[in-house]
Amino acid sequence: MKCLALLCLLVLAAPAHAATPEQRYLELRDRYIAKFSKAAENDETSRQHDAALNELAGVLRGLVGPVAIKGLPAEGKSNADTLFKGDSGFGHLDGLGFASEGDKLQAVVTTMALLKHWLREHREDGMPQETGAAFKSDRFYYQAIQDSAFAKYAELPVTKPASASAAVAVLGVRGNGDLKGPPHEIDVVAIQGEKVFFLTSSDAVKTTPIPACEKVWKQMMARPVDKKDPRGDMTREDNAMTAFTACFAKEAPSQGWFAAAVKKAQSQLDLLPLR
């Protein structure tokens, strides 16, 4: 009986469930966010902030494991630009970030658990919660990396590597101002087991305007502004952009440059360690 009573006490005293490595990372990250979001900005705070990002990167290396992406450094850094809540660049996808000189080629490698948690954190921003839908949404590519907005122009039909459970490629424009223009950025996302790879190439392909879509844009922008809408001009432009990119996605496969864009996206997938 004494043994049984002792066993019961041990069971009751044990935690309901042990924290996962991802949960421990998130707890550490959130403690740092709480700390720095209240801190005064000075040289000492900046030094501590850099040290915190380095510590988080070390934890992420343990979570993600070794990563070898052709053309990128062997050791990744934290993809988080800042731990100051409200700063530009706050809230990027948790993972190891890699970048070539000049940032023309960038990558983020994370885990499925961290990805799903990040999607939930951005639910109120309109982020799709299912990974497949998220990978087809411009919101994912906008909020996951860099500080610039992203407009998706078309999906590129890549062949999924045999070892991957999913692979998606999109063509788009990134910038801080007007997002209407010839798309030249290609982003690819792939899942292998519990690892998620995101690779973006800023000057991946040359495209040309599509006359039919330019016509759609002009027609939408010629519509009168709704004077009852406080965002009048911006709403009209948003609607024009939605119609324009929908047209572009429909017409892109028939363009002469489309095959080259698909080939480039496939070559980006080949840079990832998916075999």
C-alpha cells in the first residue's frame, strides 16, 4: 500500500505534459519581446537585443538541425529582425534565416510546429490557417520575411520533389510602394517531414506586361470613387489590383516567358536539401 501511495504522489506531482522544444523556444522569445518592448532604446539595450537574437538563433539551430542550401551561408541567423513589438519587421516567421550578399537570395528554415504557431499568431491579419492555403496567399510571403509588401501575380506549377510532402512556387512583386509592375520575384516553399523551407529570389526572371490585364487595370481605375468610403481612392486601387493580378494569373501560362519562370522556380527547389 505504501508503494501504491508513493506512486500516486509521484504521478500527481509530475507535470501534465513536458514542454516541447518549440514551446521552450517560444517562451524564451516571448520573455525577450516583453523585456525589450518596455526597454529604453540605448547602446546597452541594443547590445542586449543583439545577444538575445543570437541566443534565439542558437536554440533554433538545435530545433532545425544542420541546413545546407546551395549559394547561401552554412550557418543561419534568427529570421526575426527585431524583438521590439511595434517596430517595422516585427513578427517575421520564426526560423533560421539565410541570405546571400545583397539579399538577392534569402531563405528561412523552420519546423511545422513553429509554422503553425506563427500562422495562429497572424490569424487576425487575415492569414489563412491551413498551410496549403497560406502558401498560396500573398499575406504569407509579405509577413514571413523582409519588411516589404508582396503581391502575388501567379502560381508556378513546379514538380514536387519525391522526398517532399508539399511544394509551392509563386511569382510576384515586392516593394514599399506601388506593387503594379512586371513581376520578377519567385518564392518557393517546401515541406519535408517536420521541416519547412522558404526560399525567395528577388531578380529571378524577366516578364513583360500583358495587354489584356493592362486594359482591366485601366477600366477598374476609371470607375468613380465611392464618396461614402473614407478610403475611396485606396479602395478603388485595391480593387483594381485584385482584378489585375487575377487577370495576370489567368493569362500568365500563355506568355512566352512563363516556361522560363517555371524552370527557374524548379531550379530554386533544387537548391534545397530535399533529397
